[in-house]
Amino acid sequence: MTTRSTSDMGLLNAFQWQGSGKVYSLPWLKNRLEYSSDPGRIAEYGKAPFTRSRFVMKMLTEFHLSRNSIVVSDDIHAARLRRISRTHIPQEEDIPNIARDVMERVFSNLGSGKGEQRIHISDRLIRELYRVMLENMLGVTILKPLDDYITRTKFPQGSRPMVLEGVMYSFRLHLPILRPIRYMIDRLFFKKTLYMKRVSDTLVQMVCDFTISKPDSLFSTLVELRVSGKITRAQFRGEINSMLVSSFSLASALGSALLCLAARPQYQKKIHDDPAFAKQFTMEVLRLYPPFRQFGYEKITQEGVSCPFGSAGHEFMISVPALHRNSNVWKNPHKFYPERFLDPREMGGLKYLPFGMGKRACLGRRFSMSMIEQALRFVCSDENQISLVKRSTLPRGRSGHLVSFALDDTLAYRAR
């Protein structure tokens, strides 16, 4: 395999869309990185035990809102939190009402008689889904000060591209002595990143101060773990902050689904007549517009020690957009065609991984899928009081970000 440095523009392009299949060396790190979009290679890699890449988790800890949460925890701690969190995920029978409430709040001007309304769907979805995560997952009642803050806060979608964060990490810009340089980079080029860090810190504190915990909730369990010393203060705050992080990823997927629905109005009628088709529509949205752009893994032995690759640690990265558009395994890969998933064989062979793979795959994947499906069903139903105005194009996403939102997320609708 070819070895290159991160200064190679080919790596920048690979991180945007392509899984190159090559191995790259990272400056000053004892790591080598393989970036793949080949289902066969992914299957081969998955034959031996693997886990989440510590390199990627370290990057998330230093540069993302996921810091100190289950996302960046070691396997033992993550397994314990997953067992606890799984019991607090909303039940399948409750999701239709949750999705309906979200859609009614997002399209809050329905029936206003003002004609066509235009909104930026991402900001509204993040806000309403964050409320859902707090109330239905964390298990708290939101008091007025927090509710007012959520209402008036803007939730921008821009952030640093992951490839840049990889370069920043490789140049040790996460070290305390070099953090002023990192701060200046953000101050000059990524003000939204600094803004969202301040917002997330404020929200965590306000959740602690201006909510009431429901009986036997995830929040009350986290408090007990914190008081007993089983999790640190940072981990406690990280789990609360994960509600916001989850809201961003779900908003990305649901926003893409609504934009696709507006761009292909024939599917509004199809889902109206056959609500079950919302599942195939959702799967196609997640194929072309996956909420997570890449996943990183590393091999482990039975003793839990990372396996070396030659004389250096080996990181295995999956480019999800490239995997989902691989012309060797998908027919007409760039075409939006939900009907392809009427054939259950389209799911096989590790060519479809919107939520990752293995024991560290996204914990909320079933909830997310159900939320999108039920939201689509409601929007296309007779119960809904608005109709989406046709968009001229399908959404176009930002390349290179951990979670990608549409460049143009404007959605128009009118009262029926």
C-alpha cells in the first residue's frame, strides 16, 4: 500500500468523499490510517475483534462537543452506560406521538393564513429534538428559564472539517501550551465552533439548575453514579451534553429527509397511500445523506491491547458517503431511488452503515430510524395541516464534517 503524509491533497480529497484504500502516515504520531469504502475490505477487517479508534476518540475529546461522553469512553465504561441508557430510550409505541409533536412545533405557523412560509429546517429541528432528548431520553421536565433559553438560542451547523482537526491534532494544537494558537484559528475562521462550545456549556449548567428529574430517569441515575463516585463530574456533564450532540445528528438526518420529500413530491403521495414506504424512503435518505461522515476503528486482542500494524498503530477509517455511493456495489449510486430498498438484499454485505458497526455502533439508531419514519408518515398524512412546497433540487451536503447539514436547508410550506 502507498504511504503519504497528511499534506498530500489526495488525503484531503479522500476525507471529503472518497475511500482511497491507501494507508497514510500522520505526522509525529505513531499511527497509520487506512481509509476505506470497500465493503469487502470492511468485512475482512471485521473478522477479528475491533473497537472504536482511540485516535478518533481523542480527537473528539479535544475538538468536539462529544467530549467526556459515552462516545469517547473506553469499552468497559461505554458498555455500562449503554446498558443503563438503553432502558431509557423511548418505546416504539410512543414514537409516533413524539414525532408528531416535533413536526407540529417545527411547522408552528401552520394555519396562519399568511400563504407560503419559509424556514431554515436545521435550526428548528435541532431545537425541538433537543427538547425531545431532554424530556424523553434524559427524563427531565424543562422549566421556563431553560425553555426560554432554548427558544431564543440559534444552533448553527458550521464547524471545523474533521480533516483539519486531524491536522491540528497531529501538530499537537490540543496541548495546553499550544491552545492559544487553536483559539486564534477558531476566532478567525470558525467562530461558530467557539459559539457552540459556549452554548453547550450553558445548556449543561441550565439542565442541572432548571429541570425537574422524573422518577427513575436517566438523569436521576447519572446523579446517583456521580454522587457514588462511579463517574466523574466531567463524565456526568458529558452525558448531559450528549443530548445536544444527539440532537444535531438526528436533525441532520431528519432535515435531509424533509428536504428530499420536498424535492420529490411524488413520494409524498406514495407515503400517504402506503405509510410503510416511509421506511424505504428513510433508508435511501440515510444512504445518500448519512448523518455521520466517517467511523474509526482499531483492532484489539483478547487481552484488550491494540494490535500493531507493522511497527505503528493502525487506524481503520470508513468513509460512509463513499461506501454508500460505491458504484461497484450500488446500481445508479447517485440516484435518489428509495425503491431499491424494497429488496432486502440491498442491506447486506456491509455496504450500508449509516450508524457504524460492531458493539460501539450508534446506540440510538433504531430510535432515530423510527423518528424519521414517523415524522414522514405524519407530514404525508391527512392529519397534517401543511403541505411542502416543491424544491428544485435535492439537498447538497457539506463535505468533510463529522455531522453534515444541507448547504441550503430552506424549506417552504403552506397551510392546506
